[in-house]
Amino acid sequence: QLQVVESGGGLVQPGGSLRLSCAASGFTLDSYAIGWFRQAPGKEREGVSCITGSGGTTNYADSVKGRFTIARDNAKNTVYLQMNSLKPEDTAVYYCAAGRYYVCSTYIRRSGMNYWGKGTPVTVSS
């Protein structure tokens, strides 16, 4: 079965850090761009970050620039999202998605993805 699976979410205090992982199953990630998205209660799903297949290009939403870092380890078939200086407004379910022909641009769009994970919840609260 071809899928991506997120992990690493949880409860963290404001100012804390988490590292999310996106692992592929049934296919190799190195030919796919990867996007991280999040959806807070009552809000639309929004793009957080994306990375090209080679890892040469990354983009971030303005709300997370300087705090989040996306990186990929193709040998492990995994993409990571390192989240530092977390804020309560970062609370959401985080999803990763893989797109064979996805264009990772400054506007991190949802369309163009082939596989979506089921999400991992992140709660930032004291």
C-alpha cells in the first residue's frame, strides 16, 4: 500500500520544540516533493512548508519562518519538520503529503499532491 505516515506530534509547552516525521511506505520519496500542512479546529488546512525531491529548495509559510525547518533524509525515506519556539497558535493537526510533480513554491498549495497522511496532532499549551 502506497502511503505516507506522520509521527512525532504531542503536547508541548509554549517555547518548546517538536520534530515531526513523514515516512513513506510502498514507494521512495526521493522523486517526490513533500509538503507539510496543518489544520486547526474550525479553520481550513494551510500550507506550512515544502521541500523538493532533491532537497535543494524549501519554502515556509510566513507564520513559521525562522522557527520551523524542513529537511529530508532520502536514505531513510523520511522527511522531517523541526518545530522550535512553538506558540499556542501552532496548535493543529499536521499532515504531510507527497507529490510526484508538485511544485514547491512560496505559496504552499494543497493541490498537486498524490498521497496524504492521516495527520498527527500538535498541541501547544501550558
